[in-house]
Amino acid sequence: MNKTLKTIAITTLAILIVGCSKDDAGTNTNSDNQPQPQQGERLLLKTYTKGASETEFLYDDHFYLIGFLEESEVQNVTYDSDKNVTQFGSTQYTYNDDGQITAMSIPDFASTSNRKASFTYNEEGLLVKSEAQETFVFVDVRCTRIFDYNSDQRLVSFVEYSDESSLYYDRYLISYDNKGNVTEIREQSSNDSGLTYTDINVYSFTYDDKNSYSQVLLAAMGVNANMNLFELPIGGGIPIGKTIHDFRPVIYSPNNLLRVSSTTGDETFAFEYEYNEEDYPVAAEENGTTAEGAAPVLNHRWTYETVEIEN
């Protein structure tokens, strides 16, 4: 094993989750991302360990992800006949004839109920609007998100508000490098229904030039779109948005995060990675600081398996 070490920084800022968590997630944002098993070798993620907690990933005979084992409990992943993910953990997904997610729902739990969302696409197959709702302790919460893209069909901004009559809007402006990695997220707010915005925070990201571990798990689900509605339980994705977290968009960059910093400057986390011969992370030591001071050191570990696919 080639033990190349890199220093990597990641933050546990309010707008992002460092990892691929899949319980409250979504699917491909366009219909061209439905994979078919191809002959040859495929890399599978077998386990992910964070501190003392280990997650084991389960696959079918065609090497599609069908579940993950966390703390002795299996979270199932199911598919329809077109290999669209119809269930991820407790989250259910509904699709149109083009293989696009049109609805998501989550069963009632404790004081939260009526959790569901609908999704609208443009003629190019890009997600342009989502409407989510939930009831929390008898209070109905709603959230509408409007998405905008650049000429490369990358998400560059979206607006979030509770309803059209609301005075308070949140907006996120997203920048990328030439590889498609997110390099900046500018968080803004408005108190005049989106007529003017003020910066709240600016998050800056840098990356290594290695292979992303999150892309391995996404591939095993047939998800090729870097912006999707899935959060994975391994780190690597950036879910963005403040309201009704279960239905937020998640952006996965092709490389691994090296550093995240913010204009508030109160949270920064760093990973010192160890890579295998294929340039995928296999271990990391996480160090960081918060507003309260230094965060405890946290260790991460990933294990992989290479399998042969025969048609």
C-alpha cells in the first residue's frame, strides 16, 4: 500500500455534513444516469469506521448496494426494475417515466410527521424546484427551493423560503473549479422577499487530487449525478440549506476535501489522509477547532474490495 499522507481540512459547519450519509437522500437529477453493470473490475466500499462506530455495506449478486449495517441495525436500499433507488433507509422515492425523482417521503417519527417533498424539472432534466413540508410538534413547516444552473449544468445558486408571502429568504451562491469541485458557497439572507441580499457567511473549499471515496458508494447505487438528493453515511458530500434537512440537495465533488474555512472563522477541521495504491483514502486523522477551542481528534477508516463483473 502506498502510504501517501496529505493534510486535509473539513469543517462541521451548519450548512454541510462531511460525509456520505444516505438515510435522508434523493436520486439522480437526470435520466441519463441509469447505469448497467459492465464487464470488468469494480471497486466496492466494504466498511467505514468513524471513531468507534463502524458501518458495513451490503451488496447483491450484481454488486448494487442493498443495505448498510449500523450499530447492529440494517438500513435497506431497494430499487425498481429500472434500477432507480426506491428506498434508502427510511426514505422512500417516487419517479417519473424519465427516471427523475418526483417525490420523497419519510415515515412519522417521534414528534415529527407528514415529512414529504415534491420535485420539478425543466426540459433539460435539471431539478428547478422543490417543495417540502413536515409537522414538528404540531407546527407545520414548509420550504420551497428554486434552483439555477450555469451553462455547464452545474448548480450555481438556489433560493430557499417558507412561502411566497414570506419576507425572509435565504440564498446560496456556489462556485466550482475546473474539475467540478465546489470551491465556495456564499450564504446570504434577505428580509425583503429576495429583492436584496446580505452576506451571512462565505465558505471556502480546497481539495486533493485523489479519488473520492463517496463516488465509490454512489456508483454502487447507480447515481452518477454529482448534485443529487442522497446523503451517504461515509462523508464527502455537502448538503446545503437550513430548513427541512431531509430533502436538501447534496453536492459531491470528484476529489476529497482538503480544507474548509469560513468568514466567521469559528470552525475548521483537518484530515491527515492515508491512501491506497489506487489513490483512494483508507484512513484519516481528523483535527479541528471550534468556537469553544480544539475539537477532539477523530479517526476515520475505509476498506474496499475489488470484484469482477461478468455479463
